[in-house]
Amino acid sequence: MPGPGAKGVLLDVGGVLLPTPWEVLEDFEARQGWPRGTLPWRGPLDPATDPLWRAAQAGELSSGAYFDRRAAEISRLLGQPLSWPEVTRAMFATPEGLAVRPEGPALVADARAAGLRTGLLTSKLVAFLSREVVARSEFLSSFDVLLDESETGVAKPDPRAYHQAAAAMGLDPAGIVFVDDDPANVAGADAAGMAGVHFDVADPGGSFERVRRRLGLGP
């Protein structure tokens, strides 16, 4: 049964349901026919491998500049200019379909079986992958609600983003468990009256277990 008061679960996508770009680099290298280690940087998963990430964390480089630099590096290897959103589509649109963490569909199926509403509140999913790619994903297109900053113009952690999502789900914010890998967005959800759960991308399994406990779902 759901945890006390839980009526729905609202999830971020990138880093939560989809792995981070750093986690799919080896598969991306293999699909391109590149030697393993061609892209050795691993961002927050292993900061020692990634001086640009360390610079971004130290405030010496913006997040946007970090990804622009990585897109330029991959563009040189591919021999064509690509933006980071275009690189993202190439990384995640695998021959087997859109890459998702296997624990995600299991969690959502159990949440639905328990009578919970399901929603997505994401920053740039549509801008990065496109509505067409999202629609082709049986999993992502199955949620009751999908709100994306690139379409609504309201970004987390603005309180309006959470209130819009709650209204779209037909629920009071107090009945929603919100999951995100960005602590600032989790704090924003708490401030908006939701129950925020931080998703640690270095420990996906443990993070999904924490979400399940908060929802009162079994393993």
C-alpha cells in the first residue's frame, strides 16, 4: 500500500529514469566503433577523470559551457558539428530503444498497481530528445502527466513548476512524492509542499529503494 498520504509519484527524467550521459559513454563508444576509453571523463561518477567537471563544480565553468565543450569534442570525433541536445539524442536513442534504468518501469508499474498517479516534471527532456522520441518510448509516454520546462517555460525549482504538476495530476502537493537528482529541485519540491526524495546517481539501486520506502511499495 502507498505510504501515508501518498497519492502520486512525480519524477525527474534525466539521471533518474534515464541514466546520466556519463553512464552510457562506453556503450556510445562501442556503437561508434571507437576504442574503449576514447571518452574517459565520468563527471560526478568519477570527478578524478574529469577536470572540466571539477572546474564546473568549482564555479570556474558553467554547466552549459561544460556540455558545450563535451559536444565539441564528440563533434570532432564524429566529423560533424552537433549541439549537446543532438549528442544526447545519439547517446540515448539506441537500436533497442530509448535507454532507461530498468528499476524505473518496475517502480512505476508497482505505483500504478497501488493506485498512485504518475507524472514527469523535467527540465529539457523534450528539447533534448524531441516529442517524437518521447512518444516512441512506450515507457515515457505512459505517464499520466508530462510537464517539461522547454514547453511550459517554468523551470524547477520555481514553485509554479510543482504547482502546475500537482494541478495536472489532480492532486494536492502534500500527496505527491517528488524525485530528482538535483538537491535544489528536491528542496524546491519540499518548499512547494511535496515530499522530496533526492536521487543519488552514484547509487541508483539505493535511490530507488528509498523512493519505494517513501511510497510504501515493496522491493
